[in-house]
Amino acid sequence: QYRLVESGGGLVQPGGSLTLSCAIAGTHLNYYAIGWFRQAPGKEREGVSCIANSDRKTYYDDSVKGRFTISGDVAKNTVYLQMNNLKPEDTGVYYCAATTPAALLLDLCTKREVDLWGQGLQVNVSS
């Protein structure tokens, strides 16, 4: 059984930056599509960005295009979400998620076809 171990998150002012990390334990990053989902208070969990690191394909929700960057590091078996120019509406619990095979990238992010969820990280964007 593999696991997703998240780190990062916290409190940041509007316009600031944060980096979230999702380490994949017990399997290889390239076998999976990995994504980040966000759940704001009172709202459904939504796909923010996903990556199939095996062929470097990525997906971004329109709300984060140009501000967030997702990347994978095979050596560390970890996916990162670099979040810049953060806005108050980016506030929420961020969950790492995985599905296999990696070709299911769009199904992961847009249809929530998830095999495994991480435990979630709180991100607060506030002045």
C-alpha cells in the first residue's frame, strides 16, 4: 500500500507565496497522475492542478493559471505545487491525490477519479 505524505501550507498574506509538497511513499511517482485539490469552507473539493510526471503533462484550473506551478522530482519521488500571488479565495484545505495509470490525468483533476487521498493541509490567505 502506498502513501501520500503532504507538507507545507500555513498562513500567508495576499500576494504572497507558498509551496506544497506531496511525497509518494511505497511506489514510483511516474506510475501515477498526482494532483492537488482544494476545499474551501462550505464548498466542494475541486481539482486545482494535476501532473503526469512520466510525460510532463499538466492541468491547471482556470482560477490558478499563471499563478500556480506543479512539478515532479523523480529523485525525491515528490510533487510540488508552487503557489504565487495568492488570493483570499485560495484559502482552504489542500489535498494531494493520486490515480493510476498516469494517463488518467484529466480524469483525476476534472472528475475526481482518485485512488488515494492525502491527509490535507490548511492554507490561509489573509491580511
